[in-house]
Amino acid sequence: MGRGFFIVLEGIDGTGKTTQAGLLAEALRTRGHQVVLTREPSDGPAGEKIRNYLKGPIRYLTADQELALFMADRREHVDAVIRPALEQGRVVISDRYYFSSAAYQGALGLDPQWIMAEHEKFKAPRPDLVFFFSLPPTMALARQGNKARQVSESPAYLEKVAAIYRTFQAPHMHHLDAAEAPREIHDKILTITLKALQESGN
């Protein structure tokens, strides 16, 4: 049994990351990997509170209060889903993780690096791979059609969020053009993932 492998997909809503997370999970399962596909906000109690809050109609929490709520959900998510699956040697694919807090609450004025450091304090597992999906916010919002807008989806705010996402740079982080065809994006993600899994011994 391997040590597990953790993959995170990030980006503003409408970039296709949820679709790609599902495609990647399916592709890895057909190749014999045990995969846990999960998301944030999680399906736990704190995650449900977050979803209700984001439905609006107004943003009434401060940036610090929002961060506290997201971190409470993330602790539950790590303890109940992510860490146990990794300890069992599974591949965990998460649609959003702490980079979302750094970008979204960072765009409200908090220091993104400080937010990242706060997650280090409770030993949130570090991803082995992170895929960032880039798309102009106006295009991302247009893709969502008539779907009800969340309180976090004004174009000006999302521009700030996207700008913070672009600052995350490391060898295990990959920035993708979400305007490309879904199949092309999937092929790129799968190629990178299979190589990384092989190198890790999973």
C-alpha cells in the first residue's frame, strides 16, 4: 500500500474544475486506483452552513469570520475524509482546498500567505498536485447561465480572487487555460497525474 496521493483542483466557479475532477477520478479508477472524490465546502455540518451563507442574499460576515467558518469546515473535512483516505493509500481528489480560502478571503483583504500558514498549524495535508483553472471572470459567470449568483460572485471581486490564484507557483502546481476544450484539459491533467503517481510509487 502506498502513502496515498492528494490532488486538488482550484479556480473560480464556472472554470470547469468540478467536471474535470470527476473525469480524473473516473480515469484513475479505470486504471486500478482507489479514488476518493470530495469537495469543499464539504458535506459536513460546517460545510452546509457555508453553502447556506453563500446563497446570500448579502455578505454579512467579516473576512475573518468567513475564514473561521471555512477553516472549521476544513478541519472536519481533513479529519473525516482526507487524512483517513490518504492513510489507507488512496488517491484523494478534492474540488477546492485551502487555496480557495487564501484567494477568496485574501481578496477581502487578509494576507494569503498568513492564511496558508494558519492551515499549516493544524497540519492540513499538503497536496501532491494542484491544478489551477484560469478563465476571465466574465466568461466564468457567463458559463453558469441563469444559475443563482452567490454573494462571492461579483466580477470585480472575482478578478481579485483570480489574481491571487495566479501568484501560487511551485513545481507541483499547474495553471491551466480553462478556455480550452474539456477533453484537451482532461488529457493534460491525466498525463501530469499519471507521471506524478508513478514517480511517487503509487
